[in-house]
Amino acid sequence: MAILTFLIPVSLFLGGLGLAAFFWAMKTKQFDDPEGDANRILTKDWDDRPKP
């Protein structure tokens, strides 16, 4: 049971670190891609012979 006094703060710290990284990515617009895969998958342009 004594290990919980160590594991709970460590897990909260790592969760907060992940949340901070997510908010940083949102702030620096890492997820903004208006011409991304969602739009590219719908185009009719298909290259049967890609360049080497």
C-alpha cells in the first residue's frame, strides 16, 4: 500500500504532462490541415505510375 503514495503523484504528473503537450499542440496549430487526407481521399486524381 505504501507504493500508492508514490504511484498516484507520478501518474498525475504524467497525465498533466500529456495534457500540457496536447494543449501546446493545439496552440501551435499542429492539428490544422485544411488540405489534409480527408480532402485528398475524395479527389479523382490517381497516379497509376508513381514517379520512382
